[in-house]
Amino acid sequence: MSNKRHTVLYTGITNNLEDRVFDHKVKRNKKSFTARYNCDQLVYFEEYSNVKEAIHREKQIKKYNRGWKVNLINGLNPDWTDLSKDWFDEKEFVLYKEHDK
């Protein structure tokens, strides 16, 4: 995940990518890293069928320096497009915000 200006990168793991991205976009956990730094753009992801492999890969990526992460993203998504931009209807965000009040 990244912010709109691509100055911050966040790496995480989940068993439900769509739900987790929605959490980041609505800032469900207001004190989280992604909420504080407005990381709501999905710019890269990998899929694994084995959770141990996924955790190993997450730890591996977290150790890499920013330049390596940028190269990884550029290899898949050179324009840094939000890969989740078509996943949600704006109504979902409005409903969440109304419910969150």
C-alpha cells in the first residue's frame, strides 16, 4: 500500500485482500500506520496459497530498502495505479462513514 504521493510504503499480509484494502481506505483503525500516513492505494500484491510462504515473503519484503521495493512495484505497476480502484462502489464508503459516526 502507498499514499497518493507515493512517499510512504506499507507491507502487510491478509487472508482477504479486498476486505483489508477496504479497511485501509476507510481508516477503520484510526491509529494504524496506514491511517496516520494515508496509505490507501494498493500498488502491489502477491498471492500465496500457503500462509507460511506468505509470512516469509512479507518478512523478506519488509527487510528490503525502499529502492528495491520501488523496483518491485515498477515491475508490475510502473504507473503506480491503485490496483483496487474498481473494487468498491463509492456508496460503500458513504455507508461505512454513516455507520461509523
